[in-house]
Amino acid sequence: MPGPGEVLIEVKAAGVCLSDLHLIDGTLVLLYPNASGAVTVGHEVSGVIHALGPGLRRGLPVGTRVTLEAGQSCDRCADCARRRPCTQVRT
């Protein structure tokens, strides 16, 4: 189940883009790797909302078609405060 302010997306399509290929061939290195170092390729995703968590800020019903953004800004660093690209983006 999705947590507060979250939705669960049923993925219908995912695209592998050039940055994914560069991660695979080693010409692109993750700036902020996770603890395991594992990467799931195919960050260009679309699907439908499958389940709703509590406290959503928008009234999107189950079944709404959506696309997903590849990264999420931290909204706390100095660059976010200045509306510049986040240096701590989560992917």
C-alpha cells in the first residue's frame, strides 16, 4: 500500500534511454549511489494510478493515466532554495 501522500502506479510502459545505456557501459557514473549500488534502468515510465495513500494533495482517482519524473529534488539544499538544479536529487 502507498504511504501518506503517495500513490501506487501500475506501470504500463518503460523506456530505456541513453543515460541508462551509459550507466550499463560505465561511461556515466551515479553521483549519489544507493547503499547496494544497484540500478534499475527504464526511468521513463508511464502507467495508471492503482492505489491511493492517505493525505494526497491532488484529487487523482484510481485509473488516472500518469507519467513519472525521473528524479525528485530534496527541496532543502541551497540550490533548491535558489531554484537551481538540486545537488541531492533522488532517482
